[in-house]
Amino acid sequence: MISKTNKSILIFLVFAFAFFISNLLRSIIATLSPILTSEFDLTAGNLGLLAGGYFLGFTCMQIPLGFLLDKHGPKKIVSSFLIIAIIGTTSFALAQNFAGLLISRVFIGIGVSACMMGPLTGYRIWFADEYQQRANAWMLMVLSMGFVFSTLPVQILLPVIGWRWIFGSVAVVILLIIILTLLFIPSWKSEDSKDVENAGSLSDVWKNKFFRSTIPLGLFNYGGMVAIQTLWAGPWMVRVTGYTPLESATGLFWINTTMLVAFFVFGYILPKITKLGLESMRLMKLGLPISY
């Protein structure tokens, strides 16, 4: 377990940087939808597939990713998968048709699929129990930061460098993240693998009643929120309310900024609440949005 505060902060910041980029790429289609629709003559169904391509790649990798993370650790797996993300973002920047955009989105989803579970795997081993909730909540704050930067900042950059150079620039940033990961994230030790393996098998997870009870919450509540936030809110503001693309991006900016503040506050107060004897699971049952 890592005890030095500065080292813990550095580990968090490197992982947070990767998670930030992951979620910027995840939600950027909502901001780019007007220009992509115009340039490629996309339908609403095309936009839905384009946004869903990311989640298809991301979701398909989660089960094999779990085994890979347990065996090899976050440092090796996150940095390796991010190479695929570079391929995806570069090919998206060079795409000439809808098929190219969609395939690139799938590769992007695969490439950043370890940016959430990689850190959570490492935090479980390296961080003290009382700080894991804070680290997890603040990772969700970083999630919202990615959403925030995918809105108004991207909209401001569009007329300056264009959407293709935005994706090209992200590819360079991902390369920097790979270097930082290799330099500053601890290597996975054999005892770390044993600690994770002792937690149980995949079948044990599916047999867990609490896990099964959260599936509808994740599928409908969280899934619905993601669909609105990362895709439909932007086009709705343009087509239904008559907003300009800039006004739509501004609306998305404030939606995600509100989430960012909420996650920061929860990350700060959760360890304090836990010390008072009120567990996070009890809070979740009361309807507070403190879990992913």
C-alpha cells in the first residue's frame, strides 16, 4: 500500500488525465453533431450509431479487461490499450465517410476501455480503505471535467483548428499520457495479483444478489442519463429549442459543470460521513448519486 501522499497524488493525477481524455472522447459527438451532420450528411440514426460505437468498443472489453488487469496490472494494460486509442483518434481525424467514423469510434472505445477500471484496480491495492471512496468520487469529477471540455471549449476550437485537428491533437495528448503512465504508475507485483485473485471469480460476481440488484439502475438510470448527456441533449437544443451550436455547447457546458461540482463535494464529504458510521451503500439506497 502506498503511504506517501505526494506519490499517491501523482498516481491519481496520471490516471485522472487518462480518464479525462476518455470522457472527452466519449461525449464529444454531442458538440460535433451539427458539423458532422453537415459534412457527412448524417441522419439521427447515424449519430446514434456514432455515439454508440464508442460504448460498443468500451463495453465489449470490460470482462477480458478485468482478467488482464488482475494479471498484469494497470500500468501495463492502460498504456497498451491507449495505443489503440491513438489509432482510433488518428483514423477518426482522417475519416472520409460514415463507415470510417464509426469504425474509428469503436477503436477509440476499445482503446480507452481501461481508463476507468485500471485506476480503480490500482486504488484498491495501493490506497488506504478510507481514501478509496474519495479517489473514486473524484475520478467521477474528472469524468465530468471531460464532459465539460467536450462542450464549450471544443466549440470554441472548432472554427480555429477544425474538428480533424482536434482529434489529431488528442492523439498527441494520449501519447503523452502513455509516457506518464510508464514513468509514474507502480509496476504490478506478484502479491498484488494474488490479492485481487483472492477476491473471487466472475461467477461469484454474477451470483451476488447486490450486484444483480444494481443492473437495472445502471442500465436504465445511468444508461438513460448517458444517452441524453453525451448525444441527444446537444441536437435537441439545436433542432427543438432553436439554439445555435454555440448556445447548445454552452448549455451542455453548464450541465456537466453542475455534475463536476457535485462529484467534488461528494468526494470530499464521503470519508467524513463514513467515519460517522453512515456507509455509502446506505446513502445510495436513499437515492444519492454517489456511485458509478
